Amino acid sequence: MRLFELSFFDLYNHCMIEISEKTLTGYKYIDLFAGIGGFHLALSSLGAECVYANEWDKFAQIVYKENFGIEPEGDITKVDENKIPDHDISCAGFPCQAFSISGKQKGFEDSRGILFFDVARVVKATMEQLGYTFYERVLNAVSYGMPQKRKCIYMICFRNYLINKEFSYPKQFALSKHVEDFLLDDENLVKDLYVERQDTFYNGEKDDKYSDTSILL
């Protein structure tokens, strides 16, 4: 049996997505609520450099460091926003459970919901002066190749003096893959992975019965 020893740089390059046109080369970004590095994988593959990461879960921190060589800082509520390195892009996937219709929908009454304000605190600290052009739009993942109806708001800002043309969001395109393309033929392969939950509510009423009817908001 042969043993292979990978250096950090071998592992790091192995993690990256192969993209020939590095459109973000020269840009620096921070990775808040970093998890195990979804944003890092995407932006670094496009040539951007991660200058700071933050993730409170100790096991995710270990995986992140193993994959990318950066040890994320811990509790974001204790972070001094003025000491975060200068950067061009802020990535922040703060917890959505407090707002999701799959949860109890307590919003800002849920301790996870108020973490949004820590993101705003960090962003505000990096924008010491006004002079940005702001774009916002709600996009649905199903319109961009993902077989899931998941609406998110995307907010993009540019310094006025950097803009030489109107920004436009990516054009929508039809699905080429659907959920049934990813289903396993044998359900027994995942029978031990099911999680029984009795704490799911929708608009104040317990929602613990399966239904294939779409929820209209």
C-alpha cells in the first residue's frame, strides 16, 4: 500500500473549482458565518483572497482550517468590527432558521435572528462614508439551475466612481435537472438518517403532517 502525503497547498488547490477566467483576482473578501467554506470555495476559485473568516462551531472551524489554512475566529458578537482587515467583498450566511417557514418563525425574538445585526455592524464599519450605488432584487434559485424554490434577496453595492455601466443581474434560465434526477433508487440507503421533529410550526399551528401541496406566501 502506498501512502501519499499532501501539503496544505496541494489540499487547497484540490478543493478549488477549476475556473479558467479568474474574474475576482485582486479582490479581498471576508467570510462571516463561514461554516465549512462554501463561500470560500466559490470566491477563491474565482481568484479572490480570503483575509478573514468567522465561525463559532468548533467542528466547522477544524474543517475550514484543514481545507483552507485559515482558522476562523469564534463568537461574532464579541468581534471588534474595526479590527477586521480591509476587504472588497463581505460574505455572510447568517442563520435563517429564525425566519424560515420550516421553523417557529420567531424572527428577531430568536437569538439566532438577531445575528443579522452583527452582519450589519460589520458592513457599516467598512462603509465609513456614503457614495455607493445600491442594487437589490429577490431571486429564486429555481430560476438559476437549482431544483428548489428558494427566494433570497441579493444586495449589491458599488462605489460610484467605479461604475462605468449599469449593473444587471444574471439572466434566468430553464432547469436542466430536477429533484427526481437526484433521488436514490433504494430508500434503505438513508433509512438511518431520518430525523423525527415535533417542533415544526407554520403560522402558530403545528405542521407535522406530510403534504405535497405548495405553501403560498
